[in-house]
Amino acid sequence: MIHEIKAVSDYIEEIEKLINNTEHNYYFRGQDDAFSNTLPAIFRSRKLLDNEDNLFNDFLMTDPQLFEKCRTNFERMALMEHYHLPTRLLDVSTNPLIALFFAVKGGQGNGEVYIYKDQPNQDKLAKMLDHQGWHNLIAEYQCKIGLTHHNYFKKNAFSNEMQLESSLARQSMADKSSFFQTVKNFYKLDNDYVEQHHKLWSHSYFSYFDDNDTDYFADFKHDLQTLPFLRLFEEAKRDIPSFANKMNPLELIVPKIVTIKRMSRRMENQQGLFLFVPFIGDEYDQSVEIAYEEVEHRAQLAIDVLSLYNPDNPDEKEKYIIPAKYKRSILDELAKLGIDYSFIYPEDHAKKAEMIKNKYLGL
């Protein structure tokens, strides 16, 4: 459902209706213009996506001292996003007023606030898997939803899963190509496994690698010993020496809300965390021809898995629209509540100086 916001009070009233539902944790993202999608910066250009490893490694080499306090590759990626390097992370906040600020702080068009949660929309998850031809895999995720011991969709920055996936961003195109050819074979195999044997890989995952009698996924188990996988595992072990040469491919194809330690006053004030957009796979598989528009489409399908939808209209996202003519007045209202540029960007002293100047110019 689309909600039009003309004042902060309108927004707070709508948010209160939302958060009265305690079944979910909600996360908010503000965009200061009506963009055609909610994709992160790395997806804005094929050249950027093709050079994800180079972007990561070049920034790391250019200013290594900046990353001295980072303990994992995910933390390094988060800090790069913080400094506006294109990554596959979407900034979100637990504070809806922070998202509102980002929706009205600039831009010529209407502002927008989107809502996400850390439990999947089952219809959108099924649609994403169907689009890839893996319609039976939905059963692998249904069995986990609501169980506290495992959640595919919410992680922390120190988890093995996020270390693996952020390390994957640093791998070369050639290694990514070999890696995803193998992983896609696993998905096809598991899709058939669910249909033919009425069993789930996720039920036996933790015991599978120690079970010498299991041969249905024997090829995949063998592939974990090939160079692309070994290089990936070694990259993960640089930060986590105890990291085992294991992985659950079901983790790789779904989006995640990722919590992270606040590495700066800015991150603390913004109450930020991230939505990690998964690897699509075919964009790196050199054996597959795929239009870049299709890559963008699949990435958006993945993001939509965690988007909040109108319960009365399953194809309509819950979204707050701030008409352009109200953005200035709402920005002023937020400033009276203490949410202004100096709060959002506490280390940006040039911005503070500009605010003081504009105050006396009457801007």
C-alpha cells in the first residue's frame, strides 16, 4: 500500500500502525527520488559488477590503515559502503525517522521509504526460485522459517556465512565462473532430490560431510576440493582460522539482513545495518549468455523476498511517498527533533559549517 506523507506526524502515525505487529523486525530505507528499482550501487553498471573484486581489493590497497579495526571481509565491505564505494549492500536502519531523513534530504522528485523484514515473503521467495527453474527448493526454506536455531535471512557480520559470501566478492571472474557453474549444478541436483526422494539437503547438511555412505551429492562434495573453492576457503580463513572447508549452497541465493558493530559515530547515529543482495550466479558464468537487464531483474527479485507487501494486495509493496513539495518542511521538522545533517554525518565538519552558514542566510 502506498502512504502519502505530508508531515512527520503523518509518518509517525503510519509507522505506529506498522510496529504494532510484533511478529517481525522491521528495517527502513529512504531514497530521495523515485528510482525505478531498489538495487545497490554495484548493480548500476555491468562494468562495476564485473569488477567487484577489483573495486574491493583496490580500495583495500589504497588505504589499508582505514581497515585496521575490521575483523572480517564483511566488515571491510560495510566500511567501503560507508565511504560510498559501490557494493552489493543496501543501507537500512532500524529507526524509521532516519529513513525519512534520507527520503527528504535532496532529490528533485518524490521521496520514498521502503520497509524490509528479516523473514521472507514466501510467495516472493517461490517466485525467485521458480524464475531460476528451481521450484522444488522452496521446501528447503519452509522447514527453517520460524526456527530460532537457524535463520537463512538474518545474520551478523561475524558469521561464517557472511565471511564466505563477502570473501566471494573478492574472487576473480575466472574463479567465480567455475564456482557458480558447480553451485548451479548443486541447485539442479537438489531440486530433483526434493522431488524424487522427498528429502531435504538441509536436514542432513551438518552430518553429510562426515557421512561416507552418502553418494547422491558426491560430485558436489568432490568439487569442494577444486581450486576455486579452496581459494575461497583460504580467503575466509585469513580472518577466521578455524573456518572449515564446508558450505551450504542454500545460503548463497537468498538475501540477508546483516547486523554489524558500529564502527563510527555516523553508523551509530544512523542505527544502520545492511541488506546483503546475493550473487545471481549467471552474471559470472562464462558458459551462459545473459542480458544485463535480466541480472538486474533477478537481483530485484531477491531483494523483494524481504520487502514488506500489502497483505490485501500481495503484489503491492508497502511504501511511504513524500511528495517533493513537502520535503523541505519535513526536513525542518526532523531538524527540530534533532535529526539533521550534523546528527546524520557527525564527522562531516564541512557539512556542519555549511549548515551554520545557511542558517544565517535564511536557507
